[in-house]
Amino acid sequence: MNPVRKAVIPAAGFGTRFLPFTKAVPKELVPVVDKPVIQYVLEEAAASGVTEAAIIVSDGKEAIGRHFAPVSALYDRLRHDGKLALLESLEAIDGLMKLTYIPQTELKGLGDAVLRAEEFVAGEPFAILLGDTVTTSSNGVPVTRQLIDAAMKAGGAVTALERVPRELTNRYGVVDGVEDPDGLVHVKTFVEKPAPEEAPSNLAIASRYVMTPEIFGFLRNGKPGKGGEIQLTDAMRALCAVQPMFGLVFRGRRHDVGSKLDFVKATLEFALARPEFHDALAEWLKDLRT
């Protein structure tokens, strides 16, 4: 399997779960402490060896591009005021990687968003990273890098998996497969939102993927599902019938920042991880409980 150099980041959805905030601001720019979600996603990709990313956008998402573009007047002001550390942090955003913006003019599902990037991918294996989800690693290796390493070793597509309570499997795409001692799952098929009593496992798809370019043929020829949407899970199910596919129970945690409760939890967790906030915030939370 060739090295994974490119990532596709779907970011075209309305973000209805986060209204009214997302009426005017893309959900991918929701801040966790002081950085927008999509910046965490791109930093994870860059730390994993990805050098190019395509962000799939719709009308009203222009602010995403502005966030990753230089602002000369602001930089000059920071330089003039001697705020060089802050200036350096902003310049680092501009230099993360090469970015391409691809429009999704009709919101026809995650599968269709990924399909928009076929020309960008140009026949290479690539990562898919959902733009409203951040991850943290428990072993020092970014989650995307864990997937890339697993894909290189196994020689096939790999999707991130997390264990969920069995009674919640009807909220997720779930994998049917055989898990080895290293957490690598040899996939038989994928089941979309199965009832708990029908779920083949409690291993849920967790918003990070490394895909082979063959997925595009199945996305292009797949039948639309509910609401006329093209489902990525349907294409993955078709792909695993003709080539080996794998899942990885990654070492770390996933935060779905599109959910209001998970956003609050992620903000607290990320703030507690910052030395400048930890003690004061921990004390405040202790007082809050009493």
C-alpha cells in the first residue's frame, strides 16, 4: 500500500444539532477552548504525515477558508505590539499543509461529499476525517497515524472503531468482524444502526478512515438511501465484499463536537489538559459540585 499523503475533510453540512450558533458560523469553527474544531482535525492530520487536504464545503462556509488564510494587517499589528508568540501560533496555522476547497452544491450525504474529492485523491490511498470531531490519543500516536500504520501493515482500508454500550448500537454504524489481540478487526461487513439485539458487535465506526481509491467506484454507482443521500457505509460494505477491509480499535478518545453535551465535555477536558487553566478550573469544578 502506498503512503497516505492526502486527507478529505467533509465540512458541508448545516450543523443543525448546534443551532442557533451554526445559523451564521460553520459548525467546524465551533471553538474548543481557543481553537476551532477543524483546526484540531488538520493538526492531527499534519502530525500523522498528511501533507494535503481537501475540505468539502457548501455555501456559507467561506469562513473556514478565511481562518486558514494569512491576515497581513493582523500580523503586522501583532508584530508591532511585540506579541511574537501569538504571531508565531497564527503563522503555524497558515503553514499546516496545502489546502484545497471543493464545493458540494447539493447536500446528498457523507458518501457524496467524499465522492467530490475523487479528482483530488488521484488514485492514492487517503484519509477521511470528519470535520466536526476531534480525537485524543492515549499512546502518543495521533489517531489518524494509528490508522495509517494499520493500513500500511494490513494492506487495505481501515476504519476507526470504538466500543459503545450495546444498548446504543442503533445510533451507529457497527462492524461485523473478527478482532485480533492488537485491536485490528478483519471486517466481514458493516451494519448501519442495528437494534441492540441484532447488532453483530458493539464496535462502532468512529469518524476516521483510511480508504483505498476503489471506494469511489462504489460511491459513484451506489443507490441513494434515505433522503436521497449517498451513504459511505453502503460503499464500504460493497468494497469489503471484493477486497480485504479492516477496523482498528484505536487508542484514544473521540469527541463529537457537533453534539452540545459532547462539546461541553470536550471543552472541559481540553482545558484541564492546559497547564495555565488546570488548577483554577479544577478548583472551580470542585466548588461547583459542592
